[in-house]
Amino acid sequence: MPDATGAPGSAPDAASRPAATRKPGSPPEATLNAALAGRGAGGAPLAVLRERARAAYDALELPRWRRSGFWQTSFQELDLDALAPIAHAPDPRLPEILAGARSAGVLVQRDACVVHVELDDELAQRGVILCSLEQAAAQHTELFERYYLRRLPLDRHKLEAASAAFWSGGAFLYVPPGLHIEHPFQIVYEISDGGSAQYAHTLAIGDRGSELRLREYDVATGEVAADALHAGQFELYLEDGARCRLAQLTDWGEGAVSDCSTSVVEVGRDAYCHWLPALLGGHLIRHHYELVVAGQGGDMAFRGVLFSQAHEHLDVFAVDLHETGPSGGDVHWRGAATGSSRASFEGLIQINPGAQRTHTYLQFHSMMLSDAAKLDAIPSVLVSADDVSASHGGTVGELDEMLIFYMQTRGLTRPQAVKVIVEGFFEPLIVQLDDPPLEQQIRDRIGVKLAAASDDIERYALAR
């Protein structure tokens, strides 16, 4: 494991001091999901924050989250000592996942190194910044220190501390006030081989009245046969009146990649964010998403797609947090599970005191495609204001055999009919991306997963 960079800082204060480790012989601790709720570690020089994160890393254990009755999410079998950052030389070639996409700017990190950055010349002249996070810390220090870790902690568990202490490369995006940008910025994190430890961090800022599109891809360049790790952190801050359409695609394939990441978006006064994560592959994934409406008149649409297959383990915690009102929110996720996979979605609406006239709704719809799969949905509402509208709902469904039969009478084969039904289940969210190349990538990946699980799906249908 690499050492933390930067000069040693002062001793951590009480708010950032790592939790005590458990006593020898005691059972491993499990934690329940909880909102970050504004608990950020920023406000200090990078060297000090890295030192604090390193201290937390040394003191804490690999995390384990307690889920509902039948299963848990644990990284405690991960051998961190067997993983290390992998370096690469610059590479001008764009990843395959960006083929045919029009971009305002592109940044690619392969394992531990940023290997390619490009930014439209006109945008650069108008004040847009797209560079590695390392470069931002050195050359745009005021901006970096104002926002870095403003809403992200660094000491809840060992993997979070590792990401804060050891990240390299990283991505930094700044869009100046009032600038409207048509084409998306594309950020790609690739893992190339087993044994890789990728500690990734994206920091993006949309200044007052700006408008942007941002895409982040977490992908493997091939099948990763041996253990690899992605421990990522993502921050997006939208100042007053800013608007962003954000999409994050996670697809580590069928290899042995584990992913423990936290993403937070802050929406300012009269600002808006449309955010759609799509989780479509990975051995072990635990993602914490938090969308915070921090200014009056702020609004958001929080969408999400998840699909687990084979032996994949997928755990999502999504927070819709309102710190002030009036504000709006709409959370809508959909998921499917095949094989013997495990998937869980826990959604939380949290309305803080004083966030009056907040209106928000959370829904999760799931489709079971195998009798051996488990798909857990846990919606909850925590309200501390009395003039609000907040509720949640959800459904669990299976393939409709009558609909399949009808489609077969119209000339489709059974696999084709199943594919159409499942794609149709996700389509209401996918089309909201308003990005045809990305929409097609998600559809294609869902099709690949369905084809791989066709035998399981057929057995499930025959057993019913």
C-alpha cells in the first residue's frame, strides 16, 4: 500500500479522529446505512487531509454492512496487501466505450494514472477547466480547497480512508458562471488487470447559472480474472441556478472487481440536477449515493438502473436529502436480478428541520428473473418538518407468460420476447438520459446480461 503524499499535518480533531478498532476476538462490526448529512472533511490543505485519512486507514477495519435478515455486504475477505496501484504511460487512444460520442472534454484514468485529457479549445478560452485532480490541487488551489471533501468524510471505514489517503490522478471539472455547454464531459475510470488498486476521485463544479452534462464510466478493459479494487469518491456541486444532467455507468464485467464508492451531489438555490446511475456488472459492489438539495427552490430527478446476474453482489444506498425548502425531488429506480445474484436497494428520503414546503417521492420497481436470486428493497422516510409531502412506493414483478405468449404469436421467439419485456421495463428511465449513444450502451449491456442468463430465466419460468 502506498504512503500518503504531502507533509505530515496536525493531529486530527475530534470530528475527524478515526473510530476505535474492535477488541481481539470480538465479532466483526457491521454498520447500518446512514446519510452523510453534510458531514464533510474538507477545509484543510490536501496534505493535512491525506494525513488524517492515512491515520484512519491504519486504525479502521474493512467494512461490513448489515442488510435485512437474509444477507450482508462485506469487504472483510478482501486482501488489500495483495493489491497495488498500476502505473501507465500517456495514451491518446480513446476507450471503446466512447466510440461515436461527441464530447466537450474527455479525461481517462487507467488504473492509477490519468493517461489522456482533452478539452475543446473554445471552452478552455472561456474558463472551463478539465484536468487531473492532482493538477487542480497544485494549479487551482483556491477552487480545489473550497470544494474538495466539502460533503464527503474520510473516516467511516477503511476503504473510504484508503481512497482519501491514496488517490492518484483523479478528475477535476469547473464550468464558469453562466456558461451553457451542449455536449457532455466524459470521464472514464478503467481497470486493466487483476491486482489493481484504483483509488479514484472526481470533483466537479457548476458555477452560478451554468449548464452542463457530465458522464462518468467505471469499466474494465477486459475480463479481470484476479481480485481488483475500485474505491471511488465523486463530488458535484451546483451553485445557484446551475443545471446538470449527470449519468454514471458502472460495468466491471464478469471478472473479480470489487467496488466500494461514495457519490454526493449538492444542488444550490434554484439549481437542478438530473442524475442517473446505471449499475450493470461487478463481483461485489457497494455504492452510496446522496443527492442534497441545499438551497431554496432547488429541484432534482434522481433515477437509477441496476441489474445483477450470476453470482454478483450489488448493494445500493440512495439518499434524497432536503436541507431547506421549498424544494422538490423525485426518486425512481428500477432493478432486475438473475442467476444466484444478490441485489439490494435502500432508499431514504430525509427532510431536515426547516425544510418546509418540500415535495418529494421515492419509488423502486424490481423484476425477478430467477428463483435463486434475491432482490431487496428498503424504502424509508425521515421527516423533521411539518409542511411537506413525502412518500414512497414500489413493486416486485415477474415475467408475464401471457404477454410472452402473445408476442410469440406475433412472430418473436421466446428469448426475443423476454428481451423486449425486460428492456421495456427499464426503458422509461433510459430514455430520460437524452443521450442516444449512452442509452444504446445501456440497452446493449442489458441484452448481454439477458443472453447470459437465458437458461436461468427459462428454468424459472418452467418451475412456476
